[in-house]
Amino acid sequence: MARPIWTGHISFGLVNIPVTLHSAEKSFDLHFNLLDSRDHARIRYERVNEVTGEEVPWNQVVKAYDYDHEGNYVLLTEEDFKKAAVEATQTVEIEDFVDLKAIDPLYFDKPYYLLPAKKGEKGYVLLRQILKKTNMAGIAKVVIRTRQYLAAVIPLGDALVLNVLRFKQEIKAPKELELPAGDPKQYKISPKELQMAEKLVDSMSASWKPERYHDDYRNALLAWIEKKAKSGGIAPVAATEEEQPADKSADVIDIMKLLQKSVERRRKTPEKKTAAKSRAVAARPHRAHRRAKRTA
């Protein structure tokens, strides 16, 4: 079995269940490289200064936030991100239990499996069974790697699944779109057409069996690639003076930074203090904006 993303706890009330978090996804994406059609050399992306046209080395690249969408940026350092970071606790702390059916499918984003750690089986089974019996989901906030997420703990067979949810502000409301609203009669849909459509849906109804559905496009593309390779369509990549190890080492450094940020000390913050801090953080941009206007 693959190594867990983290080892921590599920907590609700005074119950504390040791668990490990594992991805529930398998990636089947096909990855392609870009080559120059003239000599089959790899094409690389460069960091180019749009004023001078010169390449910018990594040690000169900084992150910046577009403060007012008028070309004024706030430069941010690694220290700034650390100061604003949410404490990376390895705890799925359930705040509420809600009706699972009440969560709109739009909110579901990415699933993870929660596995019981040593001596966690009893609490794990207890939570799983009570969620099944009540058809409820445990709503919690959890830090995965370097970001905090809203999540729902739901039962699936013998497993507990932590499904990352989108926050409300991340979802576009239907009213923001130009949709054909109103009664079907406004669109000259007759009762007979509705009846016929209903019969069609009824004739196509089936039990949900996910194994029936396959990525036909991916399979067809792989078959075509195999056929083209066998017919002599393989093009060797042109040799370059610069080798790849430097780029690979950079990737390792980035991964190490993510791992180090994920392993932080667990700290519990009282609810009132957390709420006050959230209000203070939310007010900062407005205060900064007022100061900017007074300065202008």
C-alpha cells in the first residue's frame, strides 16, 4: 500500500480516533512533451521579463498580489506566507453533523480514504456505523499539505471517506449565468413532448454501475499511438547540451519544502479566539485600502 499523506486523528466531542489519510484517486492522464517539428528537440518554458525580454533566474523571481487591479502589487516573501498560514494540524476536527443528502453535488471536489491507525479500529467503526444509521456527514476543516480545506466525512462500505468540499465562494451561482428560466410553456414545449421525453428517460433507466463506463477516448488514443509506433512513427528526441538532472533536483527541493511545511506542531485555538482572528484578517484588506486612498 502507498504511504499515507499524513497520520493524524478524527475528533468529535471527546472522541479521538487515530487515522491515516490516503488518496482515493488513480491518475490515468496521458502526458505529452512539446517538440520542435524541425529537429524534434524538446521545447522548454522560460521565465522572461516582459520589459527587457531577458530570462529571469529563479532566485530573482518573487510572488506578488495584484492589490487593486491597476498595476499596483504587494510583494510577498516566504516569511509573509508563514505568518498568514493556518496551523497545519493533522486533525479532522468535526464541527457539525449534517444530512448527507443536503450537500449539493457541486460542493464535492476530491476524495481521500481515512484508515484506522493502531488502536483506532473501535472508534473508526463506531463513527462509520453511526453515520450510516443516521445518513449524516461530519463537516470538518482539515489541512492537507499546505492548504486548509472544508471536508465531509462520509461512510462508503467498510471505509470512511474524507471528501474535500468547495467553499461557497468557490462556486458560481446559476443566477450569474444566462439560463433559460421560467415555465416550459414559454419555450413552446407541449405536454406530449414532456410525456415522450419521460418515456425515453424511463426506457434508458439503469442501475448505477460505474464499472460499465470507460474512457473510450484515452483507450482509442493509446491504440493509435501504439499503431503509429509500430509503423515507424517513433521520433527520437534530439540531444541537448544541457542535461535534465538540474531540473529534477529543483523538483525535489520543491517537494521537500511542501513536506516540511506539512509537518507542523498541533495547536488547538479556542473558537472565540479563532473567530476574532478571522474577523481581524478579513478587515485588514479594507483598512489597507482606506490607507491607500488617504495616501493617494
